[in-house]
Amino acid sequence: MIKVVNTLRVKKGKVNEVAALFSKAKSVHTFNGFVFMEVLIKENAEEYDELQVSTTWEDHASFEVWRESRETRKAHESQDKQEKEDNPILGSEISTFEIFVQHHPA
């Protein structure tokens, strides 16, 4: 399995507004190989707020199918149309991780 983390730098005071965009299930939840999603808000950030959208996938191939999908392109195109000065997102970085081990309650 892999974990994909999209770290978003957000204007101070706007993190809850951005996090709310992820509160309802979207098309990603319907893709084969999708396991689960978590949205994490970093505490005590100083210069800007930070949000991490973390998705877990069965494999890289499943993630790539989602990434290249029409739904994904459509969602990101609408974000790109928003005026730069109105956009609370300052930047983002995507990281992928191999899940080496997981421990679950006994």
C-alpha cells in the first residue's frame, strides 16, 4: 500500500474554510484501490496554516488512475480559475510513501 500526502500551505485564518472543502465524500472514494482519506490540520503553525490531505491506496497504479482521471482534472481546473488573490491556498506539495508497517488494535 501507499500513502499520498498533499500538504497545502493556507493563508492564516483560512484553514477551516479549506478543510471544509474535503468534508464530503467526492469521486476519489469511488475509485478501485482507494482505501481511505484523512484531512489533517497542523496545530500551532506560525507563518501560514497547513493542511494535509492524506489518501491511502492499495498500489501506485490505483493512485495514478485516479490522478489522471477526468474527475480530478475537472476539480483542479475549477480551482485554477479562482483569482490568485482570492485563493486561500498559497501552495502545495505532494509526497508519496510506501506503507512499510501498520499496527491496528488487537
